[in-house]
Amino acid sequence: MENVVETAVQERRHGTVTYLATAMSVPNLLECVSKVCPPEVPIPSPQWLRLQFWPKNPTSKASLQYTGRLKIKFMIQQRQLRKEHQDTHYASAIFRYQKEMAVKLRDHSEMLCVDDKHKIKVGEPGHPVAAVERGKKVLIGLNQSFEVSDHDFTKQTLTPSVALRLDIPETIEGSFYQGQVYTALKDSVFQSSSPLRHATELMSMLKEGEKPLKEVLFLYSDGGPDHRVNYLSVQLSLISAFLEGDFDAVIAARTPPGHSWKNPCERIMSILNLALQAVGVMRQKLSPEMEALLAKCNSVADIRSAATTHPALKGSLSDGLQDTICLISSLFRQLKLKGVPFRSFTPATTDDMDGHHNHVLKIDAQLPQNATMKDLKKSDSLKNFFEKHCQLRHYSFCVLKCSDPECGFHKPPRLTESVFKDLHFLPDPIMAADGIHYKGFTEIYGTPTTECDRPSLKEGKKTGHGLPFNPSAQTSARVKKTVSCQECSKPRVMHAARKLKKEQLDQLEAALSQLDYTCGTDLADFVPDNLEPEEESILKIVFIRKDLQCVQPVEVTYYSSGVFAAVCCHCASGDDLLTGPQVQNIYPICHTCKAIPNKQTIVKRKRKLDKQ
């Protein structure tokens, strides 16, 4: 038993210090012990084994059932934070529609939930750091302890990507939390998450085995920038998957901001934490030349810049992480979801992503991988594809084959004629007569719908800026920084009561790199656990107006502060702005927004005109 509970990763043991607990759960502990026992030894049940532990709380009544025969205890910290959003009910209806549609097409569909777990810090050689945040209680010997380096700063991290390939139930009341789990560990420096990488890996998972791909693909993800379905880069990656897999339809949806917990894949993260408990992580030592080069790098951007001038650095760092990746991957493969062991997949390479992107080049051969809205405006063929085969929504994106046999964008439908005839875009939630609930899926499926009932489309009644002082051009000039909303991409001005020092600005920059801001969010309310104390404190003296919404234009203080570049007040684009004498009395606006009927010009205030 002691060999199973207390296993060291390496020989750096001092007294009672242990770096890794092999047993991650009671079933896993039972499985590990069973492997070292002779075949004739009777194996007890997990419940019997659990009652031999030391009780979690000796003063509780339940502790009377524990024998304490094994001097070990098991406890795991649980923490969940949920943020309110006006579109919560609306987005939940979309997810239910998607599940009902998957059940309807169960024999012809694949459904996957995807997400990236929080980054795993990797320590320097000889200084392992905790793979998960401090404060986690783990399965340990009664008189043992786990210790790692007492610093949190690391130059490298690993990003675990997780995909749950669902077993679609026969009815909507069935469980949507069962199936095959896939995991992969990526170097956050040189294998950063992107829509193209995720789509490439998705197709490799679906092609696993000899079974042919099914005709309809359903995807559900959180609102991260690499999964946000209203981003053009994500849409193009899904179109590539649509063409590569010869799907008849691809139906993708996402959670509203701050509600990633709605994604079934998010529940896998707590299982992965079992494997990461009490694990000290560090990379292998590189050659003296590479170590000297890496010592001069203080950020991810510095490492990437150094790798461009010294190409050998990328390969050396990759080799130095392989032992760590193999260790954590082996731990992940010991985990199970309802009896099904986890599988691992290999992260996509640059060549793999190039090959996946080639499929969208069938629509427009000149389309770059990092295409923007400017490229979309220039490509008539891509615009025609979007108009004929796609449905673009704020929380969903659908690609559907047409029945035109002469269509040159895709192959003929694979579904039978009767089934394909009943295949439609994912409907938009429409408010029922009671004004509280949305209509049922069967009531609106196959009918024309719009986003008219999406709450965030309507001007809200939020009042009060929520700052301890009056926000003005002077308070914004003390920070001289903006943060872009992850939903609408509009720059939102940051305010402070006093001018920030250089070191405070650096701390603010580091903190913002780990936050996903959306309009109306208070920065201090949702602080990531991995922020340094200085970075966390800076978010308490820098403020953003709380009464902002995505439907509102860029703030007046953005222009009146005089420190930011001119952008369109409606779409925040810095290109194709109106010029000439006619724009002296209005805030900047682009030609595209000017042509939209409901995008009115915003006249400058009289005081501003007098000052000019």
C-alpha cells in the first residue's frame, strides 16, 4: 500500500517530502494495488476500501463508519464561480436546440464538446513547480507532505486540450456526459491554441479507426477566442472541416461569456485535476548555449523572438519538455469517464494545419490562414459561399450543403433524400407567448428565425458607471490603455484616480494578458488564480465603466483623451474611415457602417466643438 500511495517522481527526496501521489482516486488506488497482488488474493469493493481510510472529519457522525486501518485520507477542493450574463437563458435554449437536433439525427451524427484546460506551469531545471494551484488537498499518508519550489514564475507552460466525443442518447432526457475523452498537451510557446489547430486535431480524432465519418457534425465549446463562432477565423476553420470531412452539415454553438461551466467538457477538467495533484513539473536542462539564450528571455514573446534568430532553440525546448509531457500524458491515460479510459492525441503540426487550410482554398485560392474581414470583402466567391451555405449568428454557426447538383463548392449530399430534405439550420430561440420561456425545438425547427429575441441586441437599462470617481478624459489619460471586448472587439477605456508608474503599467499588461474581458464586467470580480499578488492588486485601482454594453458605440472618452488612434465608433475598425470637412463635427465612422441604415453618425458635443 505504501508503494502505491507514496511514489517519488525522481530521487530528490528529503525526509518525508514526496513529489507525486500515484493513486488519484479510490478506484485507481484499488486498480494499482490489484496489479501487484497475486491472482488468488480476493479484491474488495471500492466502498469497502474507502471505509478503511482515515475519516475526512473525525468529529462528524459519518466518521463512525471509517476504521482508520489505512493511515491515509482523501479530500479534493471544489470551487465554482458563475457570472451573470443577460444572454444566459438565450444561449441555454440554443444548446438545448442543438442537443435535440443531435438526438433527432442520432444515427447520422457526431457530437463533440471541446475546451482547453488552464495552463500547467513548467519549472526550470532542478526547480519543479506545482502542476495545479496551491490549496488542493490530496490523497497522502497520514504523516507525509508534498513540497515543490516556493515560486510561481515560470517561462514555459503546457496547455491541455480536451475533447469529449459524446455518445448521443436516444432521448433529450438522456445523459450528454458520456463518451470518449481525448487529451493532448501542447507547448504554449510554440504550439499556441488557434482555430485552425483545433479544427485540424478535430478531424484527426474523427478519422480515427476504420469507420466512415457520419454525415452531420455537432460542436459545442466555450467562448474563448479560438472557439468563438462569430469570429471569421473560427468560421473558416469549420468550413475547412466541413469540406475535408464531406459533412452534409456542421452545427457549432458556444456558451455565453463567463459560462464555460455549461460546456460538458468543462466537467472533465476536475477529473484531470486528480492526475495533477501533488505533481512537481520541470523541464530538462538544455545545452549551455541554449540555457544562456533562454536566460535572457523574460516572456513568451521574448522566447519566440529568440527562436526566430536561433532556430535551434525551438527544437531544444521541445526536447526538454518531452519527459514532462510523457509523464502527465501517462497519468491522464489512467483516468476514466464512466469506465471508459481516456485517450491521448498528438498536437497538430504546421504541415498538418497547412493541409487542413488547403480545403478552404477550394473556395478562394488567395485566402490567407489569418484572414480578416477585409479579405472577406475582397473575395466574391467566399461571400457567395457564406450567403448560400452558412448561417451566421452570435452564439452559433452553421454550414449546410445545398441540393443544387451543379454547386461547385461541395460534393452531393450523403444523406438519403428524405433525411436531407428535413435537414435545416439550427433555429434561433423565439420568445413564447408568456414572454418568459422560448418556444420548443419542434415548434420552430425548419421555419425562418432571426436573433430578434437575443437580449444583448436590445439596449439595456444599466445605469451608473460603478467607478469610485467620475470617469473623464483626465482619468483615462492616467492609464493610457484600453482593453478590447472579446464579444464586440470595441476598445474600452481604463481609468485610474492617479497616474500609474511604469512598473504598475507592466503589471497591468501582464494581468490583462490572462483575462477575457466582456463589456459590463468588473475586472476585480473575476481574478484568475494564477495571477501574482502585484498583478491582482493593480486590478483594484484600475477601472472600466460597468454600464457598458456591446451594442453601445465606442466611449466618448476614448476620443476626448487624445491618446488613442482613431477607430470607427460603431465597429472599432481603423480602416476605410470617412474623411473630409463633413466629418469634423462627428466621431469617426467607416464607410461600411455609414452605409448601414441603423448606424447613425454620432455628433460631437457642443463643448467639444467650441474647444475645436
